[in-house]
Amino acid sequence: MYAVSGIGQEQIQYLYAPDHLSRTYEYGVTFERGVAITYGDRRHVFVSGTASIDRYGEIVHPEMSSNSPAA
């Protein structure tokens, strides 16, 4: 988990790729795929480890899931 104080809502941009990955609220989860925070002189991008979740909220590579016996 990562927390930053003093950030305004206008500095936060939730990242998504509509052709491949829907916004996470569309399938009812409580994480974000990525977030960009813009400061006056730089931009930090934080990327989640949810790359195997498709735009429908399904696991694309279940064999790589931590719930898989092979993991």
C-alpha cells in the first residue's frame, strides 16, 4: 500500500486502456490498474499487479494466479 498526503483530486489520474482493459468500477472491484500523480515538476505513475485481469474482470492466465496449485 502507498499513501501520499497533500495531493489534490485534480492531480490524480486513474489509468485504463478502454480497448483492452475496462475501468475497474465497471465490474465491481476495489483496486485500480494504475494511477498517475502529477506534481509541479514531475509525474509519478503507480502500476498495479493486475495485468492478467481482462476488461470483463476475468483472470486471463489462471495458471499464473496465486490460487493456482502451480503458483
